[in-house]
Amino acid sequence: MKLVRYGDPGQEKPGILDADGKIRDLSGIVDDIAGAALTPQGLDKIRSLDIDALPRVEGDVRFGPCVGQVGKFICIGLNYADHAAESGMPIPSEPVVFMKATSAICGPNDTVLIPRDSVKTDWEVELGVVIGKGGKYIEEADALSHVAGYCVVNDVSEREFQIERGGTWDKGKGADTFGPIGPWLVTADEIADPQNLGMWLDVDGKRYQDGSTRTMIFGVAHVVSYLSRFMSLQPGDVISTGTPPGVGMGQKPAIYLRPGQTMRLGIEGLGEQKQVTAQDG
């Protein structure tokens, strides 16, 4: 299933794509693509529906973030060996974990705002993992059964704030609009192998990132199990699993985003995003 949230910011409704790629409204079935709706029982309820009997959503509508009411937005840094190398950082012996503010979450095609005083805003296409079955101390062999589905994430980052301003990475990761997710949540049963998905990102038509989840240092199952040792995971938590090489910081010389540019990015089987940049403040 491909689950979506559509409508104006803050007023998104739940939906599902039919066989023709059209949105069908789920408002009479679930309150949101969030929490209980993402549990195995919640997904089974949606899966049992006659999709073609649901109301079709007509006209052009905005895609909102494909998960609502996100409790935790957890990120894994330096999770591709070649990206660690281009960043001038050693390959980590354990997953590098940081949090992205949930207020950064926006729709997949919403405008990305470059923060006031920013000179190093950067892009990162990443595989998003959405938790469906909560738990802690999850065994790696059982970890994928805790995944509701997958989505595209752009982990937009301000490198000066992240690296040069002291403290942890979080202040370079959490600005408003720095977390586009979607366009849809693809349920785990549709993704045969999350470690074999092509991924790419273009800026103004130039391909900068062209990678695959095959080259992750720590795979999805390991990451879910690892995180659950340090915090319980709940339905609707989003894990962004790292980016392949080709970020702006890694170019020679480095290239960063300016207002008025267009990012396009996607992951095999999970859809595409498009964002235009603008100055904030």
C-alpha cells in the first residue's frame, strides 16, 4: 500500500493511492496516517478495504508529510562509507545517532527555507524507516517486523551550524522545512529488500547523488535494533538512515544551496520529491 496525507499544512487528511495512482480518502476509516493506524493491526484494517469503494480525491492537491504526529525523528549520520570519506570523517564503529526536530518536517514538495545567516545549506537524500510495531531491546533478526514502511527523506542540513558552531549536530539539522518526507509511505510488504534501493538527488538538473542502500554501513535491521537499546520505539517514529556521497559539502570546491534553486530526489519504489529553495527571515 501507498499511504498519503494530503491537503493544506496542518489540515492534512489521510489517503491511499489506488491502482491508477489516484488518491482515495481514508478519513472515514482512520483519523490520520499516524500512531495506531501504522501498527500491524491498523495496517491490516486498511489492507482489508475495497480501495475502489473509497471516495476519490479530485483535482490537484498538496501532498503533506506522509506520517503525521511524529513522536521522534531519529537520524543516522555517516552511514555510507563513501559519504564519510567525502566528509573527511572516519567510518564509525557504531551508528552515529542524532535527532532532527519534528518541527522541521514538511511535505515532499514544500518550499525549503534557507535559514537567516546561512551560507552552507546542503542536501541529503535518505531512506526513511517508519516504525509500526513499538518496542525496546529489539533483536536484529526481528527488527524488520517492527517496520510499517519506508519513505523518501531529504535531510536538509546547515553545515556551518552543524559542524562549526560547537556542541552537537542538531542545530544544523532542525530548521523549519529541513525535513521533507514523502510523497507516500510504502508499506514494508511492497519492499522486498530495503538494502537494494537506488537513490538519487539533482540540483537544478545536475545529478549530485547517485547511490544505493546497498552501500550502507549499518543496514535497516541493525539500525532499528541498535536504536531500541537506547530508547523505546513507537508507532510513527521516523528513522532517517543516512545519505550516499554527493552532498554539497563533499564537492571540490564545496557547493551550497541558494534561494531559487530546485532539488529533485527519489528512491526506487518510494517516489520522488521536488523542492524549491527560498530565503527565510
